[in-house]
Amino acid sequence: MTTPTELRLLPWLGPEGKPCYLSADERGGYVSRLADNVAAVQLGTAAELLEETSETLSDRDVTLDEMRRLTKEPSRALRDVLCVATSRGHLLTDGESGP
């Protein structure tokens, strides 16, 4: 049986919004590489949203719809980034180097 420290938290949610984990002996497998790529995209999206959020907050003529989107999209990106950070933290704790 695999111990919890051998599981990798993946940067996406499974059915019913629950975390997904990968149990694998090798770090360079297909799903590991896919997870690394997804995490990179999520981090890039978060960086773009951060820049857009800063610009929107500087605009004194921002509409209510823009403000709603300003809270919705970055919230989703923040959730993704937290998942990536948690996953990478587990990898580093387990003695592996990050992706």
C-alpha cells in the first residue's frame, strides 16, 4: 500500500471537486509531466490576472460587471496557485527537487 507521503497532489480537482493524487514511482511519467504543464499554465494565468487586476483597480470608471469579474477570475486563479504551491511543497518535503 502507498503511504500518503508518496502521493503527489495534482493541480486539478476530481469528481465532486475533490483533490486528485498521483501514486507513481517515477517523477517523469506522463501524468507527472502533464501535471507540471498544467501547473505552469495555471501560474501564467495567475500572473496575467494579477496584472489585469492592478490595471482595473487603477481605473476610476470601472463598471460593476468588471468588478464582479475582478473578484471571480482571480479567486479561481488563487485557488489553482494554492494547489500548485501545496503540491510543490509536498514534493520538496519528500526530498525531491521541484519541477
